[in-house]
Amino acid sequence: MTSLPASTPPKQLGLVIDLDTCVGCQACVVACKEWNTGGYPAPLSDQDPYGADARGAWLNRVHGFEAGEGADGMTVHFPKSCLHCADAACVTVCPTGASYKRDEDGIVLVEEDKCIGCGLCAWACPYGARELDGVSKVMKKCTLCIDRIYNENLPEDERQPACVNTCPAHARHFGDLADPESQVSKLVAERGGFDLMPEMGYRPTNKYLPPRPRSGGTGCGGTVPALEDADPAGGFLGWVDRMLSR
Amino acid sequence: MHPAPSIIVFTALSGAGYGLLFLLGLGSAGGVLPESPAFGGVAVGLALVMVSAGLVSSTFHLGHPERAWRALSQWRSSWLSREGVAALLTYIPAVALGLLWVLGARGGWTILAGLGTAAGAVVTVFCTSMIYGSLKPVAEWHQPWVPPVYLGFALMTGALWLMLVLALFGQPIGGLGLLATIAILLAWGLKFGSWRHPVAEGRPTPETATGLGAFGTVRMLEPPHTQSNYLLNEMAFRVGRKHAERLRKIAVMVGLGASLILALGAVASGGAGATVAAAGAVVAGMTGVLIERWLFFAEARHTVALYYGEPAAA
Ligand code: SF4
Ligand code: SF4
């Protein structure tokens, strides 16, 4: 059923992504692909993977942006996957009932056996979080590693999304964002976590933590010591310069 | 947005088919169309072929056409599902109308079938337009002009096709000529309105897409992947915008100018001349709508492009 849950889910599982600490190493991108290509749904296929035009379906991608000018400018590594929105239009536009939002924890999923691959849900997502698989021709998206987080065959500390588990910079946090006492909610409150494109009105669950203010000024800021004059007019060096320039 | 030929052909062809069904439904209910069974059979048959061809062509872009029947299930929330349901339901009165016409029946049942067909046609085209009109991430689509434009072009192309069928059967075009003229002007008038609709206001920018606006202007430093992907192929189409101005002019010259002149020519002339002019008007009108539909996709900008270095819309 592609109607959204009638009442707000009691839990709203999601990610908090720290743009301050992300180093852009792409480990989460690879860990995501590795886990999700071997899970319960169809594999995440690649086309021409070793050729000149390598393409494939990935559920998590790390963009790189620059914000600000000159010495105040900063490089921001920007991971992006499905934000498991509260008002997920990707779900309501789906004509088949393949896309749905879970009542119990707010995770947005695709039931691949029902998906006709019309692509409308990908159009309805402002964030570009859905990609059609080139082989199975069904819509792929982040599952929040639903087959890890509730998986009792895994040791307890590994029951989190693969991207969170793997991140060497601890830039990704997983938890219940509906519970104000959860660690992720506290992190959002503390660090001023924000929504992407709030003006779209999708009310994403995932939050982003802004880069922290730089301490002690940015860049080299002050005056740069002058370099030696390469074209001296007088004195001994001037005479040497003139002699050698002849 | 990538202009997929199957969707463009689908919306243009089925739009014309439903426009024709609408006019045939109302016209037969009002008793203003020829009673000849041959005329009715050909006209309703033609409309049904057009809408069916459009529906079939729309399944070409599906990953799993064999599951297409599932798309009828979510009419409570999805405009695409509603469109499918409306399209199928419209067959009932439309096929009944064709049969009654061919069998020479008049009166109550014909009126009922005619009105049902006309209503079904309007609802179906409206649902088609709302598939696009409801998508917030595409500001060019998420605006109030989209449904009237779709309905307007359906009426216009339907009227042109009806003119052609009347001319083919040697019937006077009469009042339909006036209706077609009005429909052409109305459809393009609505289109001008949608072209002038401001879409930049309140539209997301790279700053709001990343939430980094507080640090200054945001630009792409490195893309997340070196080659293209599904998102870029589907939603970051730019070629169209480069030629948009010229294509708009061509669409207007052919779809409005030429089709109007030819439609008036069909009214003014009789016999074979009328048929030739009406056929020309159909070709011109359909060409104009196909270009317009291509631009409708090519000019539409999806917010996902903001993550790939597209600057904020001007
Ligand atoms: S991020 Fe996109 S795919 Fe994920 S829930 Fe929101 S709208 Fe749907
Ligand atoms: S691509 Fe699949 S999941 Fe997406 S809207 Fe179409 S049927 Fe639903």
C-alpha cells in the first residue's frame, strides 16, 4: 500500500551525517554496495564495470562541494543516501504498491517483486536517492540495512547499517530520531543538525551536522613574508643580475 | 528531464485520442454528428486505436511491462495508478458508444455512453497531467498551468482529427471549424501562460540542497562518480535547454500558425480540398504538440541536478 502510515511511526530510524568529520574516503559507498549486492534483494549490478563507461546502481554516494570564497572557503565531503522522509512522495506516487514506508520504524523500502520499473518514484525524490538497476530493472534504494539492524545472527555491535559500521571517521550515526533522548537526537540538538531542502516539505528523517567553525582563523590569513626580489635594481645583487643578464 | 520518446508519443497520441473521444461523446449525445454507422465506427475506432497505441507505447519504458497490471492497485494515492484505472474504465462507455453507433441505435443509451465517454476522457487526461503536476522536485511541472495545458492540447488535437474524419466522409465541417479554431488558440494561450509562469521563486538552490549556504556560495568540487548514472541520464538532461527558444518558435509556428491556417482552409474549401487541408492541419497540430511535449521534458529541471553542479535557476 503506497499510502503513508496513518499515524506517525513510533520509531523513526535514520542516519545523522557529520559533514565536519567526513573525510570523503568513500568507504561507506563501498561497504554499502558490498552488503547490499549480496543481500535479500536483487544484486546491485554494474554495467561495463572495467570499461571506459562504467556505470552501476549505488545506494549511497559521496559528493564533494566547496562552500565560501578564498581563505574562508571550505571543502565539504557530502555523503547522500535515502533520507527516509516522513512525507515521502516517492511512496505515494508509486502505482503498484512496491514502494512503502514501514509503520513500525519509518523505513522506506521497495518490494522488488511488485516494482514495474516505471521510475516515477525516482522523479518524485528531490534528493536523487533512488536508482533503477540496469539488470534487474527494479528500483533500488537505501534499506537502512534492514537485514543487518534486526539481524540476530550478527554480533550486537554490528547491528547497524554497513555504512555506519565502516566509517573510519565516525561521521555516520544511526538511531531513532523520533526519540528525543536517543544519542542521534541529542547529537542533532547539540550540533544544530539540519534538513536538506526543507522547502520541499518532505521532512527527511536523516539529518546533517554542519562543519564546525574553524578555530584560530582560516587559511594563512595574515601577511605573507615577501619573497626575495628577483629583479634587484642596485647593489651587489643588482650588479650580478645585470652581468648575468647580458 | 530526459525526454523519453515512448512517453512523448504516449502523451501526444493518447491526448489526441481522448480529445477525439470527448468530442465524439458530446457530439453524439447532443445529436450534432452524422448518424452514419460507418462514420461512427471509423471515428470511435480511430480514437480507440490512438489511446490504445498510446497506452501500449507507455509500457515500453517500464522495466517490467509484464507486471503493468499491478499499476492499477494504488489509485488511492498515485496519479499514475489513477490514470491507468481511468483509461481502462473509459473503454467501457467508449466501446459501447462505438457499438451503438454502428448498430444505428439512438436515444437514451447513446446519450449515456456519449456522456460517459466524454467524462472518462477528461478524467484520464487530467490524471496524466497530474502525474507531472504533482511532482514537487520539478518546478516547471509543479505549477497550476500543467493540467489545463494537457486538456487544451487534447481538445485541440481531438478537434483536428474529428475535422479530418468528417472531411473524409464528405461531411460538412461547419461548427467544428469554429470549435477547432478556438481550441487551437486556447491550447496555445494556456501554453504561453505556462511558459511565462515564474518557476525560480522559492526554488531550491545548491545552498539549500546541501544546507551549506551559511558558509557562502556552494559549488561542486568533485562529482560522486566519474561516469554517468541513472540519475543523470533520467533527470539531468541539458541539451534541450540550449535550443529551447528556437524549438518553442518552431512549435508555435507549426502547431499554432500552420494548423490554424490549414484548419481554416479546410472550413473554407469543400470536397477533396477540405480533406487535404484537414489532414495537413492534423499533421501540423500533432507535430506542434510533439515538439511542445519534447520541450516539456527537456526544459524541466529536477532538483537532483543541484547536487551535480547545476547552478540555481535564474
Ligand atoms: S530521500 Fe527520496 S527516496 Fe528517500 S524517502 Fe525521501 S523522497 Fe523517498
Ligand atoms: S519504479 Fe517501482 S517502486 Fe518506483 S514508482 Fe515505479 S513501481 Fe513503484
